[in-house]
Amino acid sequence: MSVLQEIQATKKPLSIIYITHEHADHFLGLEVFKAYPTSRILANSNVVDRINKVYQEKADKWKGTLGSAATSHTVAIKHSVLSNAA
């Protein structure tokens, strides 16, 4: 079962997808979440910057491995603003 199928099985809304770091398995393939058009994809600005630096390299690597099954769409990741307030 895919992550998307597991989330759909809960029958709960998906409001936020938070990307914690720039590993390809965290940001490639996000287009599957178009099933939740109102969900927001967030990451802190450092993570977004690192993703932007490695995105094409990672996408090319996985296209070479997965062929046509690899992701082909870039999904916007919004910068999150987190507070250190307790």
C-alpha cells in the first residue's frame, strides 16, 4: 500500500505535508498528493534552499533508475515560519 493509499484509508483530511530535509524520498513524487488540492506542502527556508540546489540532480538520478515511473512534475514547497515561543 502506498503512503497516499494509507492516508486515504483513514478518511481524514490532509492539511499539511511537512518536508523535513532534502532527501529525494521526501520531495520527489509529491505530485501524488494532488488528490488533496487544499493541502499545503511546507518546509523551512533552509530545507527549501537545499532542495532547490539538489532537485535536478536527484530527479535525473531517479529518472535514470526508474525510467518513465520517475516523477516528472515539480511541486512548489512553501517556506514555513516557525516560532521558538513556548
